[in-house]
Amino acid sequence: MSRVQWSAEGRDWPNRASSRFVDTARIRWHVQVMGTGPVLLLLHGTGAATHSWRDLAPTVGCSARP
């Protein structure tokens, strides 16, 4: 499996300033952290991306931390 070349491919991703990476033993997860409230985990399906939540995440991020 190839990794996303974040510097090239990620520049047009929505809410890019909120992006972080979490490395585990086998997977590098892309996450976006917003807001200061309780954590709210939004998961998209296979074949989807952060684009699924581009409009929702900033809205709920006002009162939660997606």
C-alpha cells in the first residue's frame, strides 16, 4: 500500500490546518482535530476521505472536538 504524499496531494484537502497524523505499528492515520469540547469521532467509509466531513466538521467543531 502506498502512502499519500501529503505535501503534494494534501494541499487541496478541506480543513487542512486541522490535519494531524497518528502512527501506529502498521498504519498511519490521518486525523483532523478541531474545537475544544468533548471528542466526537467521525468515520468515513472505504473509498471516502476527509472530504466526506468538509462542511460538517467545522460546524460541530464549535462545540465538540471531531
